[in-house]
Amino acid sequence: MQSENPLIADFVKLMNSAAGTFAGMTREARDSARERVREAVGGFDFVSREEFDAVKAMAAKARDENEALAARLDALEAKVKG
């Protein structure tokens, strides 16, 4: 059985409005914080995973070639000295 007291009805309406306003403020604060983080991170110069993997493979290949050339140089120097 609902109460017919207008004071209680007005108080319930006020609490419902306050809850809605608080939920809206929370949503607005969350969206604002998300946008600030997005702007801050957007300024960084990140590379994609594919770019990183490509450069990593290039570095590994260059390292292997460098080791092969060092071995050839050592062999040539040994030949010249011997």
C-alpha cells in the first residue's frame, strides 16, 4: 500500500533526481578522464607490433651477417700472418 503523504512523495522524487544527477556526473567524469588519457597517449609515438617484429628481424639478420664477416676477416688475417 503506497503512502499518500505528499512530503514522502516529494522526498522520493528528490532522491531519484539526485541519484540520476549523480549517475550523470559520474558518467561525465569517466568520459572526460578517458578523453584526457586518449589525448595524452595519442601524443606518444608508438610503433605497431608488425613494425617492431620487422625491425627485430632486420637486426637479427644484420647481427648474423656481422658475425659471418668477422669470421671471414679472422680467416683472412690468419692467412696473411701465417
